[in-house]
Amino acid sequence: EVQLVESGGGLVQPGGSLRLSCAASVFTFSSYNMKWVRQAPGKGLEWVSDITSGGGYRRYADSVKGRFTISRDNAKNMLYLQMNSLKPEDTAVYYCADPTDSRGQGTQVTVSS
């Protein structure tokens, strides 16, 4: 069973940046496509971005395109989400997820002045 642990969230002002990390404890991490999803207060889960197992293909939700960058380091079993030009509407709990939609505990991102 994959265990996923997200980190890197926090409070940031609009226009600021954060880098989220996800540590995966599975030997075959490099075989998995991975994704980031988020859940804003009072709303359902929203897909943010995904990346293929080798990192060669990435997709983004329209709401984050051009501001967020997903990446991975298969040698370290790590998934990342670089978030720039953050907006208040990006406030949410961010989760990394595997192809079965298993998620970690999430990391809170709050964008506020």
C-alpha cells in the first residue's frame, strides 16, 4: 500500500509562492502516474495537475495553468507542486494522489493578505 505524505503548505500573501512536496513510500513510485488535487472550504475535491510516471507529460487545470508546475524526482520518490502568483481562490487543502486516488493527509495552503 502506498503511503503519501504532503508538506510545504502555509500562509502566503496574494502573489506569493509555495512549493509543495509529497513523499511516497512505495518501491514502484516511478511506475505511477501521480496527481495533485485540492479541496477548498465547503467544496468538493478539484483536480489540479497530473504527471506521467516518467515525468514527460503534464496537465493542468485551467485555473492554475501558467502559475503552477508539477514535477517529480523518481530517485527520491518525491512529487512536487511549485505554485506561483497565488490567489485567494487557491486556498485549499492540497493532496497528492496515486492512480487509485489514495491520498495523504494533505497540506493546508492559505492565500490571504
